[in-house]
Amino acid sequence: MPDNAPQQLLHLVIGGELVDLEHNTFKNLDEVDIVGLYPNYASAHAAWRAKAQSTVDNAQMRYFIVHLHRLLDPNQEPAR
């Protein structure tokens, strides 16, 4: 990667209806909403917030930010 290229810290935003509020188990995997893939936490957080607020009337609906960059490079130190 060129030295002047911005670092990509890939994040995935997904969500769906949970079986119950005690666990992060989706009720139906066929209906999991894959919101998108984002190059940094800030843009992923904005997408997560928009989806979470749009489903506020459904208590079983949850959205999550998955830190893909940590899965792709588990030895990478977290940014401070």
C-alpha cells in the first residue's frame, strides 16, 4: 500500500430481529439486514445510528458494528 493512502479499518454494519434480549442470536438468518461495509468507524457508526433509530419501535431489533479489520489482522494494535 502506498505511504500516502489512507488506512482502511473496515467495519461491517448488520442487524436484525433477535430471539430474545439476553443473547445476540438472530431470529431468522435469512432476514439479517446487511447495511454495508465502511472504511472507518465513524462512517460505520453513522450508518448504525441511522438504522438503529429507524427501528426504535421494535425492541427485538438490534444493529451491530463488526470490526472486520480486527478479524483480518488479529495482531494489529487497536488505534488509540
